[in-house]
Amino acid sequence: GFFNLVGDTVTGTQMAGFFNVTGKQVRGFQGAGFFNLNLADVEGVNAAGFINVNRRRTKGLQLAGFVNVVVDSMDGFQGAGFINLAKHTKGLQASGFINHAKSINGAQFTGFVNHSTTFVNGGQFSGFVNSADSVQGVQVTGFINHSRFIKGVQIAGFINHAKTMDGYQIGVINISDTCTGIPIGVFSYVKHGLHQLEVSADEVFYSNVSFRTGVQKFYNVFSAGASQSRKDLRWSFGYALGTSFKITKHLR
């Protein structure tokens, strides 16, 4: 009724009002009002009012009101009100605050931060920050996406950042070293992309300067101009979106 301490394998149902501690494998349903601690593999449902800690591989469903921790790999669904932690996740992580895993083959959903130290094959969805070394799929966040390499789509409410981008970046600010796709935003900067400075004059403004940044397929143009009219100095400021497509080898 209060706690269970089991040194052997548990097959079936294990329930306690406060905590469960199991030394060997759990197969079935494990429920506790406060925490579950398992030193071996868990296969089935692992549910606690506060925290689940599994030292070995977990396959199935892990639910906690506060924190889920899997020291080894998680294969299935991990849901917590605050934090999910796992070494490797194959499936789905969902939390109110933070998801962390060394690698993800599936999806991460959180209200604040998703973090993966190696790769994400699937998607990261957060209210604030997504961070991963490599992403093949989708990153969607309310504020910042970061990835060293991404093949897919980055969508952010403010900033997308990638060292190597193969796909689409959609955000207010997009930054990358190399982009073989298209960054779409108010300001996009590709280190090895398009950087063009244009100086011109016309019948209204005698000195105009424009800067193009992004890639040939989609770029931003920032411009400013000035002219003297009798005693007054007049200024102009402009912003544009543009595209440039190839007609011949030397003509666009």
C-alpha cells in the first residue's frame, strides 16, 4: 500500500501509494504516487506522480508529473510535466519545460526547450528553443532554432541558425554558413551566399546605396539614398525582396 521493494523480476502489475524500487526487469504496469526506481530494463507502462528513474533500457510508456529519466535508451513515449531526459530516444518526448536526449529518432514536443547533442531524425517542436547537432526533418519554435547541419525545414518566430542548411529556413532572421536551399525572412545572411553592394544615381536621389543578402533564389535588399534640394537634404530608405534566375551562363 505504501511502497514496494523487489529484487527480482516483476511481471504484471506493481502499484504503491508512495514508491516502487525494482532490482531486475519490469514487464507490465508500474504505478506509484511519488516515484519509481528501476535498476534494469522496463517494458510496459511506467507511471509516477513525481519522478520515474530507469537505469536501463525502457520500452513502452513513461509518464510522470515532474521528471522522467532514462539513463539508457527510450523506445516509445516519454511524457512529463517538467523534464524528460534520455540517452537515446526512439519515439516521442513531450514535456512542459525541457526535453533532452543524446539522439532522437522521432519527435520532441515541449513548452520551452528541446535539446539533442547528436542527431534528430524527425522533428523538434518547442515554444522557445530547439537545439541539435544534426537534424533531418523539421525544427519549429517560437523563438530560436539552432543546428549544425539540417536537411529539411527550420521555422522560427525569430531566429534560425544552421552551419549547413539543405532545405528551407523561415523566420525573421536566418543565418547560415552554407545554404543549398532557400532562407525566407526579413533578414537572411549566408556566409558563402549572396553579398552584393550596389551604388547608383537617378533623377530624384543622386546617391543611392543598396545591399543584397541571402541567396540568388531569394534575397533581401536594404537601400538608402540622399539628394540635395535647394536648402534641404532629402533621404530615402528602402527594403525589398527579390529573386534572380539564370538565363544563360553569364546572364541572369
